[in-house]
Amino acid sequence: MLLNYVKIAIRNLSRNRLTTLLNVAGLSVGIASCLVIYLIVQFELGFDKRLPDREQVYRLVSKFKFGDDFYYNSGLSAPIPEAVRTKLAGVRTVAPFHAGSFQVVDIPRQGAEPLQVRAEKNEREWMVSTNEAFFEILPREWLAGSPKTSLSKPGQVVLTEKQAQLYFGNASPALVGRQLIGKQYKDTLMLTVSGLIKDLETPSDFDYQAFVSLATQTTSKKRRDNLGFEQWNNTNSSSQCLLKLAPGTDPKRFGEQVTKLVAANVPPSEESGDRWLLLQPLSDIHFNADYASGHHIAHKPTLLTLGLVGGFLLLLACINFINLATAQSTQRAKEIGIRKSLGSERSQLMAQFLGETLLLTLLASSLAMLFSQGAIAYLGELVPKGVVLDYTRPSLYLFLLGVAIFTALLAGFYPGTLLARLSPVVTLRKQTGLTTGNALLRKGLIVGQFTVAQVFIIGALLVGQQLRFMINADQGFQREAIVTFHTPTSSFFNGDHHDVRFTLADRIRKLVGVERVSLANQTPLSGGYSTSTLEYTGKKGKSEVNVYRKEVDTSFIALYGLKLLAGRNLMASDTANEFVINETLARYMGYQKPSQAIGKMLGKMPIVGVVRNFNHRSLHNPIQPTALMSQKENLHIFNVRFRRTGATSFDQTLAQVKALWDGTYPDETFEPKFVDESIAELYGTERDLGKLISLATGIAVFISCLGLFGLVTFTAERRTKEIGIRKVLGASVVSIVTLLSKDFLALILIAILIASPLAWWGVRTWLDGFAYRIDLPWGMFFLAGLLVIGIALITVSFQSLKAAFRNPVTSLRSE
């Protein structure tokens, strides 16, 4: 019997190739959407999920208030963890750790030059300095060594399998005792491998690759000073602390105790603003952007929305299957009548139709895996790096099987019931027995589908317009024909580092195609930033302000065309001794005229100039109080402005710059980047969002068109005789196409009326996250409406023209 069902199912599917193709296409796209979203949600919700006693684990974080503004920091002052461990009750484990990185690692080799391992582009070899308490809270599987012995002495390092493979070419326990030299900014660590741990199989926000013993840092005065072990008021996001509280300890009360402990130790001369120490639950770390510390942050409402979108897209695909199945039902009515006359039970017919649906769904699931692989590649950085389609994981196939069975039941139940209940007498008389009672439901589904499609189309158009606005907006500085490149990290370990880089700048400055050269620690607009809390005396007495600092040379202002509103440029100096500030900072200090700020003290240095405001962060953020200062030691970014004599000369000049670079740093890669490109990269999230919306738009429109196609097919089949009679009586092709299309166009217009205010609200809410944004143009809504009408007309016209061109003799004979 089962084999017979399979044969009939294959024959029916092969006989109706177009319908089968449309069904498989719609279901595979819907299932692929579900699969990609499932992989993302499963990955994001899996961070640090399997830790023992995870509900008792917290991270100690800092919160500040300056004026009316709140600031958050994932770190804390370096002396705090030890004070908490020794002076407060209610905590079982205190695990301090200080995050850092190795720019270069040298591996000593007997009888040969050391093997040098360099950080890849835009990546560093992340490490932390910690002690055994870290692994008490975040256990790992040890292949060699142990937490108690491997992090107890200065100069010890524990590696993961992945890092050991990178450094030594293998991950054998025999590596214990091998040496490595980790080079950091202004420091070099001589380390001995003391332990080896397995790579994590599940995602974690603390997946560091090298663990240096905390004693390596604390037994060196220089390193203690660098990490601020004697400074209670120096908060650094790299210095963090995990706690495991004792059962019954109230985390809020404990945070208050830590705050009081810190306040009691801060010298009166260093007090600044309001400060709180809070306990952040482990379960919150992966989802709270306020305390992000360089790791990937997920957004729970977005994950929920993604889950709903995936379910909805699958539902739309099922609806389309139902529409296409009911449209095809007239062709199978006679088959049902014969089978019922020969004794088939309704349950047998239902099993047959559900089996056909399951067969289609399984085929669609296979295709969905291919589509999912392509979608993950297309979405790029929008999909977290750990999200992969792993064909070896049983959970993948269990999910697909579950979705396939659910989809088969959802999509096949209604058409199966509809066909199984047909009367054999009616069907053998060539009457379908189908009623139009469900027409309103089908039309409602079409309206719903195209409402979603219209919302996505409007969203895609407006997100694209906002992205273009951000990239092309006036940032307050010149950015054309300027290329930047970074001093190689290896130069930080060279004693003549400064002379080399300034000599290179002088050589570049002499090139014919170069107009200006400047060295700085940042470009005017960059993703990174540095801030300081500085004191000033205003009209209300002494106050403090959080200032965004940029360290530049004397050519920076002229190279980027920053306009001096008052005062003068910075003077050449090896150390910082004066400020040039922006308008926002001058107004914050109470000076309405820029000239009033000249000569005033900010911190311990005078203000010598005020420049017109410029965007120093992305357009998500308003312009903040900013100060330019000279600190020769920290100028490590070259800014080179070319003479504007054509693109060809740019290439020639860039080649000359590269030749000078190769002569100065022969072993380093030259990686120039135009400022325009850097600005565009700042909006990578928005660009990926545009990709996601474009993909979702394509899916929504595709599925909606399949649904519309199914409804048009159903209508054309039902009105075959009417169309034949109209043609016999002289109706034109245009009038018949209009007859079949007008009702559907009315549904599309209803969808546009519903979708437009919804899309306006959604985009308006999204734009609220930008300090600078576009106005919502109503013309864009009109354009989106025309697009969806055009798409619908193309879909409807295909079946309408097919019905209109059909020979009326054939139509009437078939009836």
C-alpha cells in the first residue's frame, strides 16, 4: 500500500510539473529562511550556556555620571578585585583578568632564527592575564597542566589547542616547557608554556586563546603601573572581574557594598563624578550593549523578531501551497470520484495527499540547505562568525525533519480534507463540488502577503537612502584624495621607532603628487576613540567634562581642512601641553563665542584654538566635546593628501609611497585605505541590514507572487467556461485580462494602504537611532507602491493571458 502511495504521488507530481516546481520553490525558500534564522538564534542563545552554577556568576562593571550624561564600562579599577576578595563576605570566587593582545609572537628555535608569528590583518592574538580562579568559574578541559600549577608563577602561559597549533604546528602535551616571546605595545613577555586546554565546542564571550599568569603582571612594577594597580579611580575596560556569589547573596546589595568599598579608597583629590559598581549577570553579558567590551553583542528583541519572521515566511509558503493545491483540485476531482467509488476511505485519501505533501517538503528541505549556505555567505558579517551549516550535526537533520513534518501537516491538511470530502457522484458528473466560501479567506491572505512585501520594499528603499546619506554627508572635514595607513606593530618594539616614522613622513612629503602629510593617532572620523575626564572653571565654578581626545601633529588641521574659528593651531611639541577644542566643547564650558575660550584652562593645559565642529564618530552619535592635542609618542597613523590631478596620478603617487614604505619597512605589508572607504566601513552594520532587508524583500515578494499566482490559477480554472463564452460573444483579450486582473489589483491597493503607515512607523523608529537622518520622503512610498503593483501585474498577467488566449472551443468542450 505504501509503495502504491509513493508511485501515485510521483506520477501526480511529474504530471503537474509547473505546480510542483512552484510548490517546491516556495517551500524551499520558506524552510531555508527558517533554517538560517534557527542557526543564528541557536548560536546566540548558546553563549556560556553550559557553565555550572551560571545563575550565581556575575561580572563586576562600572557606571558613571558626568553632568546629565551616564557612561558605562565593562571594566573596573585594577585594585578592586583583590579588595573584594579579602574584605567582603558573600562571594565564593573572585576571578580578575586583564585582556590584551600579542601583535607579534617569536618562537625560539634551536640553531635557527626565531619563528615569528604576526597577527593577521584586523586581528590580534587575544590573551588575558589571570589566575586559577578564572577556570574555577569558567572550567575548561585540560590536556596538560592544571589551573593550580599552570598559572601560579610569573612567566607562565596556558594555550588552547588552536593557539598551540598556530605557534608550534601541533597541540601535543609535550609542548609544556616550550618558550615563546609575546610582544605587546611597549612591552615584551618572556613566557613558558605551562598548560594546554581544549578548544571550546560551544560559543563563549570569554573564549580567549592564551592565558598568562597574573603574577607575570603583578610582580613587575612597570606592568603594575601600566595596569593601574595602585589607582582606584582609573577604570579600564580591559581590566575585568568575574564573581561567583555564595547562595543567598543579594547581587544588588553586594554591588552597593563594592561601591562603598571603592569610595572609601579613592583619594579625595581624585574624586570625579558619581560612580557605581554593579553586578552584571552572566546571562546578560552577551546581550547588553552598554557593557560591551569588544566581543560580539546580540540583541534579544532582534532574535525574537527573526524567529517570528522565520515562522511567518514558512507560514506564507504553506499558504501558497494551499492556494496552488486548491487551484489544482479541479484536475483531481475525477480521480477522487473514481477512487471513492472503488472503496477508498477518506483516511486513505488524506494519507495519500499528506504523503504527497511530505514528499514535496522533504525535497524542498534538501534544496533549503543549499539556499541556506548561499544566504549565510550573502549576509556576510550580519551572520555571526560561529554560525555555520554543519552537515555532521544530528540536530540539523532533526530540525529539518521536524520542520518538514510540521509543514506537511500544515500545508497538506486543508487541501487533503477539501478533496477527500468530495462526493463521488458530483465529481464523476464533471462537477468539482468545490464552493467559493473560502474566497474571502484567500483574498485576505493575498492582502496580508503583499502588505508584508510592501513594508519590506519601503524599508529597503529608505534604509538604502539613509545609508547613502550617511556615507555622503558633510562630515565637517575634507575627505577626498586622502589615504591613510598604520605604522606596523613591529615598529613599536624598535628603539628608533619615532625617528623611522617621521623620516618616512618627510620622504613622502617630498613626492610631487603629495600635497600634505600628517601623523595622528586617529583620523577625524573613526570607529575607535579615547576619552578623558577633564576639569575646567566655568561660570558656575569648577566642573568636569568627558572629552574625546585626538592626538595629532601640526599638519592635521590643514590637511583635513578643519576651520579655525578662533586662536591658532597647535605648536610642534614632543609632549602634550595645549589644546585645540571644537565648538561643542567651548559651548559646554559656557562660552558662546569661540574667542572667549582662548587662554582658558582645560585640565592642566590652556586652550589655544577652537575649530568648527566635525563628526568624529558615526552619524549615530551627536558631536561630542572634542580636543586635539600633540603627543608625539602616540602618532602612528599616516594621513597623506594627494594633489588632485586625476586618478592616474593617484595610482602613480600611491606606488611611490609604497616604494618608500618598502624601503623603510621591508618585511611589512603596505595596507593603504582612502578615507572615503574608511567612512563607508563605519556603516557596515547598516550595509548588512540593507542586505538583510533586500533579501527579506525578495523572499516576501517571491512568496507573495506565488500565492497570487495560485489564486489567479484557481480563478482562471473556475471561470474557464465563462471566459470561453465571452470570447465566443466577441470579448477581446484585453477585456478578459482586465476581468481577471481588476479584483487582484484591488487587493494590492488595499495592501498598499495598510502597509504604508506601518512602514512609516517602522522606519521612523529605526531612524530615531541616528543623530543625523533623512526626512521621510512620501515620494518613496509612492514608488514602492508602483513597484508592488508592477510586480503583481506581471504575476497576474501570466495566467490571465494564458486563459485569454485559450481556444474557446477547447474551453467549452472541457466543461
